[in-house]
Amino acid sequence: MNNAHQPLDNPPTSLLARQTNGQVIRWPIFYELILWLTTGGKESAFRRYAMQLTDLQPGEAVLDVGCGTGSMAILARELVGETGRVSGFEPSPEMISFARRKAARRKLSVDFRTGVIEHIDYPAGSFDVLFCLIVMHHMPDETKLLGIKEMARVLKPGGRLLVVDSNLQLLPPFEQHGFVALRTGPMPIVRGYDFTLWQRTGPSTPEQR
């Protein structure tokens, strides 16, 4: 059995060896408090608005990039239904353990893994929808570029990627990596944050396979 797929509180050594150059938050309660303060106590409304932007459908496969304590992935799991599947990864084992316990309390099956955006641990073309919410600003420019390439690799042609962050105009150009912008604008509730909904175009290139 592939250990990378086991929902263990202690992640496999092979995954622990993969480290990110981005910032890592290791305190779940602190993370949830910061989100509550950032959204003025309206985190649920923020997440539901983000979900509406992607027009998530039953049966779709979803990946939450930098899933934190799992709230967005859990909401997505409720929406895609029994025929869908949802995964999320985060470099902090503490956050992943917290997310798994949260999903277990809701009796929902979500594939939470310890992982990094530089090496997303899924095959090419695995997902219909990706969320990358308030994640990119934690990374140096080189890591952002690697992350964009990896997100393009694991997203199916025609799939959607929702990026929410501050200073989106400073991110590397997604257009150079097989994306086209469908919609962009300010995020309600959270001041200073904008969104872009991207669509993956065309088949995977040899570099992305």
C-alpha cells in the first residue's frame, strides 16, 4: 500500500523530507483565530462566496492547496456529494492532524495529506477544481512559480483554479503556464484581497506530465 495515501497523524518519512521554502503555520487554533479576525467573524460567508465563484458541481474532484485546518475542503466535500472527491494538503503535520479530526467529526471522507506546493503529490490531470486561498503571499517568488506549474499539472484541461490573495498583480503570470482568466475582482468581506478565477487550457505539455 502507498503510505502517501494513508490518513495518518504521523506523515510518511518520504513526505517529511519534502520541505517548502514558504512560511509554515503550525498552530491550528492560532490559524483559525487569525482567519476569524481577518474576516470579521464572517469566515463561513467568505468561504461560501469563494465556493460560488467556482460553480462547484456534484461529482467533481477538488484539491485545496494549502488547506490549513480543512474548512474549505470540508465544505467542498459536502457539495460534491458521494460521487465527488476532495483532497487537501498543507506542509504542517499539526494542521493536517487538526483537519482530519475536524472531518472525522463531520463523518466526511477527505484526503488530507502533508505536502508542499513545489511538489504536489498527485498525478497530472487529477482535479476539476483547485482552491488556493490566501496562500501565495507566504511564498518567495521562486516557490510561487513552481506552485503555479504544479497546479497547472494536476488540474484537468478545462478545470478551474480560484486564487484569492493580496497583490495578485505581483504574482508570476499564470497565462504563461496554460491558464486563461475567466473572472477577477475584489473579495467581499476581506479588505485588501482579490480573486482571479483561472481556467486550465489545452492538454498537458511534456513538462507537465
